[in-house]
Amino acid sequence: MSGKVGVVRIVLLLMAMAITVTGCQSGIPRSGAVYVGERENITAEQPVIFNPDGPAQGASPEEIVRGFVRAATSSTGDYAVAREFLTTSFSPQWNPYAGVIIDSGERGWRGENNQITMMLTPVSTVNSHGTMRFSPSEQTVEQVFTLLREAGEWRVSSAPEGIVLDERTFSEVFNEHSLYFIDPLTEVLVPDQRWFLRGATIATRIVTELLSGPSDLLANNVTTTAFPSGTVLTSSVPISGNNARVDLSREALGADDRQLQLMLAQIESSLQDVAGITRAEIMVGQVGLLSGPTDPALVTRYPRVHNNPFILKSGALVLVNSEQTDLHNRFGTAVAQMEPEALVVPSGKEFVVVKNAGGISLVTEQGTTPVDTRPGLINPVVDPHGFVWSVPRDSPLSLAIAPTRGVATGAMQATWTDASSIELMSISLDGTRLVTVYSRGGSYVVAAVGVVRNQEGAPTALTEPIEIQRLTETPIDLDWVDENSVAVASGDQVSGYSLGIVSMGGNDQQPVAPQSIASLAGANSISQLRILGRNGELLEYRNPGWQAVTSGVTLLAKQAYLFFNIDTPPSTGG
């Protein structure tokens, strides 16, 4: 492959001087397999067709504005019907693609002279790049529309950019897709969820945004991209059979063979939910550079842990559904004798991180090493580079990072500066995103931050928190359930319990919660979520409800993935 790619690159470099290519840029499924079965001649997502009415003769200013807002449900013909409500001069200026405000559909109206004000409460917003963000304030937003008479009829002469859709309509005309960027240390593909209009141009939009780079959660060296700087799409993305042909600008010729493989993996992974696409071809000047499908051996997907959970039962640390034999008989007894309040079991099982009344400790065959002995610590997390994260509940900025091998700890500052206390935290299996639950102003904030690391894998910085949900009940537990989402449990015995599946991209679910929740643990998919009831029963969801898997469970452990095996003595940390 390498020799062929090199020859093609030389030919393309010679051709690029003479080639001029004109450019163009052009429901809520979860990510499935990267390579699906072949589906011939299915080239686009099928959009829901809305047929809003145009302006009625003699309509009042308020009727014109209401009609304009309704007409934005249809993007047909570059929002042709909505533009009928605009003045001749304002119509070409209005940009419906600037973003979306999503609300419940309950809106207020106020009119004065030739101005109409629409009042709404945003639930979420989507920016021009398709990134959705939760709107936590619950404050009313006012949008002002100015009207003029044109040929005797009222028309909108100024309006906010973007469109407003209620939640139901939004889910019918937009679809969620994951763009994939790269962990700069491990080359793991990391998802970045976006929302795009359904329709024939979806593949073009996805590749365009992929080339534009990651959202704020994954920017600032949290992730990177294999595409050389300045690479853009030079034409729309046609789909021939099951193949997406991606024609890039000549900057792509600067990529080496490994970069090309990663570029192809990014493209194919990002297009995996588009109907009919199972592979892609990278081109420059309409000449093929590298064709898919990507060799799975050359790409690192999101890490996996055991499908089944680890539990502490009858004084032994066991894996459920494996005859419940003590998998940690080398040091399982020591763990049980520590009377743990929380456990983290990393892949490889060379050690266990324990939290008890004395703090947080690392337990190996060689013995127990204190990691953090400060009082009031919340449950720890272990990242895939072998660092233990700990913080006292009432000192939310006092974040400590301790290595479990001979790597220097990176200096880092917590960025949730508005927190009065911190309740929970959980890190993704790839180590790129940390989700926390902290208190602020009488409620609990669920926020995600990106993790920046040095060349040794030590965390050195966190991005600014992005609020993804807000809780009104007391938080109980938190864990990642797949590459995009976390499960959050809250509530108490008096008011009842709630369970939420919160996506980094805004697609939240509220599954039925069991009658009691003491803790929870995720694995590789939402279906593998396990909950420990307050009565010691371990629960899993089996339609139509939560069913007990085993009883007499003392503790439900969290799992962590490691990119290495311990080969040096453990180190202590603050």
C-alpha cells in the first residue's frame, strides 16, 4: 500500500499546479458498527417534509412573524417559504444556518408599532457547526422582528439569524452524528457529537465539519486531527454504491502514509451512520489517493472493559456471571478487610484502587500504598494512563492527580471555579473527557471538561466546563456507559429515585429507575448498565423492568481501562 500511495502522491503533486477545482458546501440514532452491510443506491437520509404556508394577503405584523417562524420548519429550497415573509432586500441577508434555538413550543408575543417580540425559553441551542449545548438558565429570551410594508403587505425587514424549533420538530428535521477526532497520544478515535439537517447533502456537511476541527470540549489539544492544516473539501461528497468519494484540496498531499490511514478512519467513522455508506475514498483533484474500508488493525477504537461488573460479595472481589470466583485472590482478602466504600478495578487487574475511611489507597500484590489521605474525599477515578484522581467534597478546586507507575504527575488546576462542593466525577475510558457533578446555587450541575496531557500521559490542564445537565435531586452516582454518554442517578428514599442517560451531544434519556439506588456501574453499552440497590441486590434491565442478578452484594466496583501494564513500582501522590 505504501509504495502505491507514494507514487500517486507524486503524480498528484505534479497535477495540482494545473488543476483548479471549484468548492461547494453544501431521528436520533446512536452510533452503530463502523462497517455495515452493503445497501445499494441509498444515498441520503430521508428528511421529514414540512409544507408550511406562505404569507396570507392582508396579514397583520404578528401573523407575518408567526408565519415566518413556522415556515422555518422547512429548509426546502434554502428556506424558500420562510424567505417569502421577508422584504426583498432582507431576504438574501437572512442566514438560517447560523444556529438553532430549541424550545418547548410555548411562546409569548408582544407587538408595538412595527416591531413584534417573541418570548421563549430555550431548552438547548445548536451552533453553526452543529454542536448542541444545554441551556440551563430557564430565563426567557426575547427575539425582536422589525417589519415594513412592501407592495402594501407587511414583511419582516430584520430578524435574528438562525431559526427556532420546538423539541419535537427539531428531532424530525435534524439528526445526530458523531464526528471522530484523534487522541494525540494513543490515536484512539474520539467522538464529537453534532446535529445536522437531514437530507441529501448530509455526507458533505459531515466531512466539511470534520475538516473544520473539534468542538470546544475536544479542542485545545484534547484531541487532534490527521488532516494537514488548511485541508478543505473541494466538491460535494458523491456516493457511488456504498462508497463516499471525498475530494480534498492539495494540502492533503502533505500527509504521510500513517496520516492518510488515520484520515480515512476519521472519514469512514464519521460517515458510519449515513445510509448506504460503508467505505470511503480519499481523492485530490478527482484522482484516488487511498481507498477504504479502513483496516481495523490500523485503527484504535474506543476501549472496552468487561461486559459484566465486579462486585464485593462474601468477602471476595468477583466478576459477576463468571461463577463468581475470586478473581483477585492475590489481594482480594486485603481489599475486603479494608472495609471499602468505593472500588475501581482497572483492566489487567494488577491493582485495585480503594476508598475507605482512611482515604484512597492503591492495593497490589506487594501491599497497600496510600494515595490520598485527606478527609472528606469523593469516590476516586482511574484514567487509562494510570493516574488516580481525587478531590475532597468540600474543597472542589483541590484536585489531586497521583500516578500508579513511574511517571511524573502533571500540574493541573480544576476549572469548575463556580462550584461550592463537588459530589461525583467519572472519566471516559479513553481518558479524554471528565464528567463531574458539583453544587452551585442550590442545584447540582453535570458538566464535562476535556483533559489535556503531556507526552507521558500525565494530565496537565482541563478545558472550561460545559454544562450538559442540571439536577434538582441529591446526586447518588455517575459512570460512563458508552463512548458518548454517562448515567447519572439521583434522589432518595423519601422522594424516590431518578436515572438519566446524559449524552455529550445533548441527546438525553430518562429510563425507568428501580425502586432504590445505592450505586451504579457502566461498561461498554447502555444495556450493560448495572445498579446496586440499597438492599444489596445487583440489578440489570430486562424488559419490562429491572431484575435482580444476584443478592448479598456489599459493593459495586467501577471499571477502568489501562493502556499499559504496571511495570514499575507504584508511586504515591498528594
